[in-house]
Amino acid sequence: MFELAAITYGVLASFVMASLTRNKRAARRNPPILALFAWGLAGFSLGSAIMLIGYVGIHALSGGAA
């Protein structure tokens, strides 16, 4: 199940980044839904990174095995 989530996230992030880059190169404004999706992906990435760092920190401080 994790593999499906990871590939879906990768495809969505790739699509959003490609669309943003293409619009910037063409000097066009981004559609509001694309900007919203980009912010959502950025927030999800940041939240996931913070949770993973916290998880590793808790295990490192408690002396848990890796």
C-alpha cells in the first residue's frame, strides 16, 4: 500500500512542478487550482518530514533499536 501512495505522490508532484515550470517559462499565470495543489503538496511534504524527524529523534533519545 505504501508503494501505491509513494508512486501517486511522485506522479502528482512531478506533474505540478512541470506545470509550474512551463507556465513560468511561457510567462503565464498559474491557475488557482494548480497553486492550491502546489501548496497542499508542500504542506504535506513538510508535515511528513517533521513527523519522520520527530519519530527518529524519539527513538534515538529512548535508545530504541534502529
